[in-house]
Amino acid sequence: MRELLVHLDRSAGRLGAQVQSGLRAAIRSGRLPAGFRMPSTRALAESLGVSRGMVVDAYEQLVAEGYLTSRPGSGTRVTTAYTAPHPAHPADPVPVGPITHDLKPGVPDLAAFPRAAWLAATRHVMATAPHTALGYPGPSGASELRVALADYLGRVRAAEARPEHIVVVDGVAQGLSLVSQALRRLGRDVLAVEDPSSDRQRGIFDTHGLTVAYARTDAEGLDVAALARTGARAVLVTPAHQYPTGVVLSPPRRAALVDWARAHDGLIVEDDYDAEFRYDRDPVGCLQGLAPDRVVHLGSTSKALAPGMRLGWAVLPAPLIERIHDLKTNADLGSAVLPQLTLVRMLATGAYERHLRAMRAHYRARRDAVVEALAEHLPAARVHGVAAGLHLCVELPPGADESATVRRAAALGVRVEPMAALRAFAPGPPALIVGYAGLSPDRLREAVRLLARAVLPAAAHPG
């Protein structure tokens, strides 16, 4: 039985209203997260010492208000549509409807995970792995995976990666955490990042005591001259498909960035974000292949397979190998071995690369659906980053209000991410980040139609 704490003041009476307000406050504060399955009305009534009718009434009221959803067979859940007020505007809640079209960027199609291939590879590993493989893992990762990754990254990303330079990590996030700690211990307390850039990584840098400096990006990617002005001796870049603008770091900027690193004794941290998925452009090699002595290359299977796998890698310059090895040892003694060996099997049989080829076609069809729908329903918008990745940057028409568009879209059941939250100093037009990996082409077309209604008053969008 699921239990739930709701404070009741029995001396104040109106217990039914208290149950409703207590549940409403728990959802608004985030204590009951989106998707949380509520206790049965009987169980909650018993837990709170009130009549079942009071709880039934409370649930029905909160369903009517949009806080809860109730479906036969799945119980009553906290709706995924509820968005808590922004901390800067606590009195300005965002009204939303049920989020039926989630265009959150950075999430692959989880339904497309290659279950059969992964299961076959896992069975092979379980049938053939020696008992010693079940002991404590080496901090740098299974040697078999490091050998396989060195081959794969050399072939596919033009990396200069030797097995002894690779550390297996629990996704790019852990790689960034380990590198942040190493930078701090080396006395490099300032890390430059692209502006705009992902806001999810900033907490990692804050945790490890790094000061973040910002260098603007433009149509060619990171502005290296702006980077030099920050005084930082380390920089994080997403050169294959910049997040969120979708720009690919141009060849001249790549050369300039390597020159900066050599001239300033600098370190480049390369997040190989979205490198696996390209549609309308030639492959672009990784930065690490240009300057293996100056680049930390971070990659993972989070988009190729699923983020829940927590499988990633760091290709390190020689001076950082021992330091990162020690930090990884102290963090967790090494990543889980069985998933590593399963990935080895997937790489050895070609199953991993077959899956990637299939997913490129899969995502390209979804990308095309979004681009075509935007051209039809929102022709005044400018779309960036279409050649690769799993998201688009949609520059709104002149005069559009970015935050109001996000709110109106949510009210229509469409979730999109605003660009403003990802900017530090660099100005720019109102824009939205639109992920397209998780929805079918038909649902994406419907989402764009609704999004167009949200950009300006509905009368301006008869479609």
C-alpha cells in the first residue's frame, strides 16, 4: 500500500477541503512528482483516518483542476502536464492542459531500444564470460570494451584513441564530474562554456568549485577570440552539433581552437553530443583526432541506445590518465561490467552499428515531418540545426513573445523548451528548442500545428 503524508488539523473542521488543499500543495511543490501513482482512495482514507468519500471527492476535484489524471487500469496519477511556477515568479503559475505532445530535447525514442539485439548479446556474455568477470571491475573499465571503443572511435569519429587512454564512465555527466574535479586539483578553477549552452551541466561545475565563464557562439560555432578574452585555460564545447543552436564547429574555428589550446596551455573538453545522427551533411571527425594531447573526448550511448544504460567513455590526454583513474576509483571503484561486456558483443557483431543506421533513417523521417510542418504552419519562423542531431532550434517570428509562447503551447498540450534559459549574456532572438525523437511523424505534425497557434493569437493561424 502506498502511503502519503497530508497534514490535517482536525480541530479546524472541513477535513475534505483540507485533504484537497494538502494534495494540491504537495503536487505544486513537486513533493508528488509528475507520473506518481496515487494511493487508492480506500488506502489513503485509511491512512489519513477520514472517510473514503472525502478522498474520492478530493481526487475528482483535482482531476477536474488538471492536477491528477485517472484512467482505468492505470490508477490515478499526478499529471505530467503540471508545471510548477518559476521561482522568479512565484505568484504567476503556468496554466497547462494535458501534455500530449512532449517535444523535450535530448531524449531519444526509448521505444526503439534494440531489445532483441541487447538480449542476444547479454545471453552470449552470460554464457561465455569467465567467473572472474563478476569480480570488482577495474576503475578504467573492462579492457575488452576499451579495446573495442578504441577501434570504433578511430573508425567512426577519427579519434586517436588507444585503450590505455580510455576510461569507461557512467555517462557524459560522470565524465564531466571527474574532469571538473581534475581541473580544480590542477588549479584551473575557471571553465569556459559556450553561450548559449545546456543549463543542466552548470550544477556539476558548481558542485566541484569551478567558476564558469561564457564565450559566445555564432554561425560557425564557438567564438575563439571571445574564449581567449575569458582568461580560462579550459573550455567545454559541443562541436559536432552545438547545444542548443545546432551549429557545427567550422573547420577554421576548429583549427583556431586547437591553436588557442597550444598557445595557452589549454584543455578542450569535447562533449561529442549528437555526433551519431547526421542527415544532410558529410561526417565530421572529432576534435580529439586533431589534438589528442589537448582534448578530453566524452561520449556515451545515451542517445544511440538509451540514457538509462549509463554507458559512456572518456578519451584522455596522457597527463590526465592517472588522475582521472584515481578519481574514478574513489567515486565508485568502476562501472558495472556486464553492460560493458554486452556492448562489446554488440560492437563485435555489428549490431550496434546496424542499430545506428536504422535509427538515422528513423529520426530523419521525424526531422522531415517537423521541418515540413513548420514550413506549412509557421512559415515566418527560421529553423536551425536541421542537418544533424535530435532537436531543432526554431527562431520565432519577429515580435513573438518566447515565454508567452511556451505557456500557450503548454495550455494546448505541447511542451517545448525556451532558449532564454540557456543564454548567459549573448543576446538573441526569441527561439524554442524542439526535440523530435520521441513522437511519430503524425504526432509531430499535430504538435507543430498546435505550436503555431501558440506563437500568436489563434486567429492568426487558421490552420
